Amino acid sequence: MAEEVTCTAANTDYPMASAMASGTQYLVVYCASACIVSMGEATSATVGVYVGAGQPTVFPVTVTGTTADDKAHVRSATAGAVVRFTSMAN
């Protein structure tokens, strides 16, 4: 599964539209602009992990079956940044 999230406004939290499928073990995050990513909660100045511009980053994940917990959230200082999330299993 792959999903793109557009950060329409700068420094605003945007969640994935769909929860990750069961069996997902890794989430690959890519954006041409730097962004902050968190799992299951809104990003903020103190919540989230920095992903460098143009650097695909792989995160190990555990799918819980709870929709709110199984969605990544993202924010970017660049308005219009498009973040691609790709779910992977072993």
C-alpha cells in the first residue's frame, strides 16, 4: 500500500487517510522537503521524528488494529509538500 499526503498549509498536522493494513511491518516515508512524522498522534513542536529532505526513511511499525493508532501523521514547513508513505511487510 502506498499513500500520498499533501501538506497544504505549512506547519500543520495531516494524518494518512487510511490506516495501515494488518501485516505491515515497515513504513517508508519520503518527501522532497523536510518533514516531521509521528504514529497515532498529531505532530507538534515536541511530537514526531524529523525526516530529511529527499531521504527515504524506514520506520518499523506495529499495526494495532485501532484505526487512530495505525495512521501516520506528518507536517512540513513547506506548504504544498507531498509526503509518500509506503507500507511494507517482510
